[in-house]
Amino acid sequence: MSVWLMLALFLLIANLPWIGNRVFFIYPMQPKPVWIRLIELLLYYFVSLLIGMAFEIRFSGDVYIQQWEYFVTTLSLFLVLAVPGVVYRYQWLPMQKKFK
């Protein structure tokens, strides 16, 4: 159960940069450039790593030291989880504006 909860949370976090035009939901920016969205995505990735470490401490009591392969794999998974937000922002919204 907790693994599915964590994956759902990461899916939500990975799509946050693509939802609105505010930087970290604080500063409005119209339009928000792609490079700012990517910086947000990278910072949200680090937040998800901290959440993962908190889960690991909660359930095993210790944090296992990881090598670079772990971080490449989790970043790749995080980028895959961000695909629905990218599709929404750069394919769905322009198509909706085109047909209105």
C-alpha cells in the first residue's frame, strides 16, 4: 500500500510544473518559460527524493547509501511520470484553443 501511495504522490509532484503559470504556485508569470518549468521539475525531483528518504527511515529505520545508478534511474522514472503534464501543457491545451 505505501509503495502505491508514494508512486501516486510522485506522479502528482512530477506534474506540478506543467499545471499552471505560477512559479512554485507563488509568483505569477505569463507565459512561464520552459526552462523555468524544467528547473521546477528538478527541484521537485529533489523534494521527492527527500520524501522517499523519509519513507525509508519510517519503514526500515535507516537510509541505505545509493550510488549514481539509483539517481539516474529515479530521475528517469520521475521524467516518465511527468509525461502526462507535458502532454497536457503542450498538446492538449493548444488543441483546445485551436478548436474553440
